[in-house]
Amino acid sequence: MTQKQPANAHRLAIGDFTLTTLMDGQFEAGLDVLLNIDEARARQLHDASRRPAPARISLSAYLLDTGTQKILIDAGFGPLGGGAGGLLADSLADAGVKPADIDTVLITHVHPDHIGGLIDDNDQPTLPNATILVPAGEMDFWSGEAPNEGLEEHFQAAARVFKAVGSQMQRLEGDEVLPGVTRVPLPGHTPDHSGYRIRSANEQVLIWTDIVHMPQIQFPNPDAGIGFDVDPDQARETRKQIMAELAESREMVAGHHLDFPGVGYVVEDGEGYRFLPHVWQPTA
Ligand SMILES: [Zn+2]
Ligand SMILES: [Zn+2]
């Protein structure tokens, strides 16, 4: 039985730009990975969502084509997913883009499911012509010593990728990134966890990256965090603040762990929120 859908890429026009969601895969995660939520409540929300058990977390990367640049926003798991994910190269091919065509990679944060695809199974760079921009605070934190044992594995993954692609990496200072692209600091999940806002011709979208991992739980209950939040309290405050802002502004949001193709809107719903997926269009 085939494990791959025929199209794992989804195009969306943002003004004169094209934002393509690239499926990297899914990984299983038990509900016990959640923080700040009663286990029975989490199970109830999960059951109500009609999703399979055990729960799965979707993983995508995004490709922004500005007409002059091809910018990849994160790179999926690559060889670091232990069998999960790693479909980015196939999804890029589905989108008609060669790895050598990518000139810039914007990293949102240094977690294995976002940086692993920068290397192949032999620790060779996968994107030979790309400059890889890494938020300065992420570079500093993940280049240092792990502050506790729980973070060892993620630090080792970071070191492995930094070693392989270090010569392509540049520190990203400040928030003006590229024409039409600004960085939006969303700290907590990791110290310099960064979203990117894309604007072209009066249209815009905020890529909020790891604000939500389990939509079925964290939209109705935005207090709920995930076990790999580096600072769970700060992550919670950031999540609640950005959800409130987006519900108010009606801005489109995209997220690496929202269900493919991971673009839509945040709307208020009772005590929490609901995610309204963007309605699929036959043309970008
Ligand atoms: Zn993460
Ligand atoms: Zn992630």
C-alpha cells in the first residue's frame, strides 16, 4: 500500500508572492506530551476531533517564491525523525522546485523537525546554494551547553546540523529580513522562536511556526503547551497573546504543525478559539 499522496504541495497566492506548503510528514505523539491541561480534558477534546489515536502531529515546511527569490521556511525532519517525516525533498519535486534553486532558508527555531532536512543521511548539505538565516538568539542558545538533561538530545541534533551547514549559516539580527518579510519574535517554545510575516500587494500571512502542535487541543484550550517547550510559561503567554491578536485582526495564519496545508484563520469560540482552514482553491 502506498504511503504517499500524489500531491504533497499546496500553493497559495499572497499578493504577488506564492506561498507553497510542503508536506514533510506526520509523527505520533501521545496526549501525555501536553502540558497545562488535565489528561481527561485532553482526551475528550481529542476524541471529539474524530482524529486517529494515538494522536499525530502534522509537519510541513513553507516555500516562498517572491518572483526573484525562492525562500524555504524551515526544512522538516530530514534524517532526524527516526522514520517520521523526511518527505520535503519529494514535496519540493512535486512543486517543481530543485534543491539547488533555493537561495535562502529562514529558520524559525532550532528543533530537529525544522532543521533536520538541511542535511542528508550522510550529513551532507541538501541545499547547496542557500544562505541559511538563523535568529541570533537561537544560534546563541543552541550553540552553547544544554541547560538540563531533558534538552541533551535536541542540543546534539543542533550540533550535528550546525557542523554540516555552518558555513552556509548567518545570524539573523533584528526583524527586517528580506523585502516583504519581517520577523515576529514569539519566544517561549524556544528562546528566540520566530514567526515570519509575509506581505505583498496588501495581502499578508503570519507564519507562526510552533505556536500550536495539536490544533484539536490548543485552539479550544490555549493554556495547553507541549513537553518540548523550553519555557512553558512564556510559551503559554505568547500563544494566548498571538491568538487574541489574530482573532481580532483576522489576519491569515500558517503553521508548521497545523494540518496540511496549514493555512487559515483563528476565530474566537467560547473560552478559547477555533481554527478555520483556508478553503482550497483550484488556482493559487
Ligand atoms: Zn519546535
Ligand atoms: Zn516543530
